[in-house]
Amino acid sequence: MAKVLVPGSGTAAHLVAVRRESGQVVWESQATILDAGALDGKLWVMETDHSLNGISERDGSLVWHTQLGADTQVVSEEGALLYVQNSRQDLMAYRVADGLLQWQAADAGQLLKVDQGLVYTYQGLVAVPSKKQASASKYLMALRVSDGHSVWVATSLKSMPLAVKIANGVVYSYGASAVLTAIRVSDNRLLWRRPMGPQESLIEVAGGLVYIENAQISELVVLNAQTGAPAWRYLSGNASVVAVQPQMVYLRDTQGITALNTRNGSLVWLYETSIAISDVQLQGGSIYVVSEQDGVVNAVNGRNGNLLWHYDIGDPGHSYSNARGYVVQIDQGVVYLVLHNDTSLNALSVLDREILWHTSLILH
């Protein structure tokens, strides 16, 4: 499933099922969808009447129906559970197979991430009944996926986190105290602490490394995730991290895309482009540099940065020559494009850059 935002369509949308091989529309719903997704082989939709529904992939028929409150929304879909929250930040976990409520946690805070059987939440506002209890205010919690019971609370935090990242059972966060901490959830052990500069931001934790951007001197600072020791640094020139892979980290700036070796930060390659980059996607060893503004898709070899091919969405060889659009998804050798001028979904072959099919997404 790919979610496509149709300009001017309002808050509600419709769901269209299209055959991957031909682009044929199999079925479409009424324009009453607020949100939708695919999880554990099941389709789900949130309707304008604030009901949560499971629907058949084959024909779009209703499989199950659960009525929710007007202030609720789906905030995450993980494993076989849909996580729903309301304005009071109660957290509910519904089974996507049958729509039944598996558990509910009152005042759980904003859901951050589901990781290794735990649901992490952040409480931005905590009701404190008395000054005596003020020091016990909770900001970060971990709940069990199976039953929603709280198993961990970040007791060492002195202020509300400005940024939080979770990886391999460790919570990395910093707050107004400008100290980055790494806390192991299993035993609540503080692994390490590091002061943060006034313009430093926690960007990503991946592959055993912590990535910090320093906007003041345009530098990428990388730490060992287990010890907090410096791993390497890179003067980034106002670049921002867009993706981290096992061997390489990719940065984006006004010059183009830069690939660095994650082991030591050395430059692997630089792909320079004059297009205004709005999106970077990785798939099957290739980097897809996409610009909605310029209407182009460039496919770049992920190992050496060489241009594999270039496709102009406004190619005069097509009937929709003045179109501009964006990449929705890249899968199995096909780039799926949405074009704005006729609100259509297009399947572009990676192999020969030919449009395989062209399907209107306008409600019939």
C-alpha cells in the first residue's frame, strides 16, 4: 500500500486498489478515508466517522468494524497491532486481524517507537498534584507490547527531552540540561553521558553509531553507541543525514549527495547535481534522487555514485509533458510515480525507463 496525498482533495480521500502488473483498478472506496495502511497482510482504514475498519484486499469489503472517539487517530502500525491515541494521550493497541482491543494504557504519553517488544512513550505534559511529587514526574516510559504494562521509567532525566532515539534496547536522549544520555532499559543503567553544544542535534542511531549534527560549524559528529566515545567526524558543509546503511551513511546538501564510510567517515563518493533535491530513497543498491520541483528522478549507483539513469517527469515524449510529480514507492524494479497534472499513478521500469502503465486516481 502506498499513501498518496492528492492536492485539493480535502481531509478525506478514497482508497484505490490497482493491479501491480497492469495498473488496472480492481476496486475503490468512497471518499471517506482519513487514514489507511497495510499491516501483517491486512488492510485497515480510518473513516470520517472515526471508525477503525479492517477491509478485504480482494474487493475492499468490510471485514471488521470498531468505533472510536472523535479525537482519536492511528499513530503507529507495528507487528500485528494498530496503536491509537486520543487527545488525553491514552494509548490503545488494536489487533489488525479482528479489530479487538488488546490493551489500553491511560495517560501513556506520545508514542515514540516500538522496539524489541517494548512500546516507548514520551509525556510532554505531566499532571503533578503537589509540589512534593514534582520530582517524580515521568517523561519517558516503556510498555510491554503484549499487555501495555509499564516496565521502565526514565528516572535519571532532569528535564523534558528535546530529542529521543531508541535502538537495541537503549534510549538516547537529551533535554534542557544539554547532556546526551544513553540508558539501557533492561537494567535502567546509565551507559554514558555527553554534553551537547548549543547547536548540536541528535539525528540518528544506527549500526552501533550515534550521529550528531553541529550546525554551528557544519560538522557531523559520530560516537560509539555503547560507550559514547568519539568514532569519527566529518565537516559536512551544511549537509544533513538522509540515510544510514551498514557500510555507508548518505548526506544531502545543495551540492548533491555524499556517501561516507560508516567505519571511519572517509569520503566514498560525491554525486553533484544542480536539481533541487526534495527526496532521497534507497532501494536495491541504488540511490534515487528525486526532485518534485524540477520533475526529475536520478538513479545513482550506491557503491560508487555513478549516474545510472535520468528520467524527466516532464518528458515531451509523453502526453503528460508538463507534469510534475513525486515518487511514492520503489519496489521490484519499478518506480511508482504520481503526476500532479492528471492525478495519476504511473509505473516506471527501472530497467529501460519506460512507463509500464498509467492509471488515473480520480474517483470514478
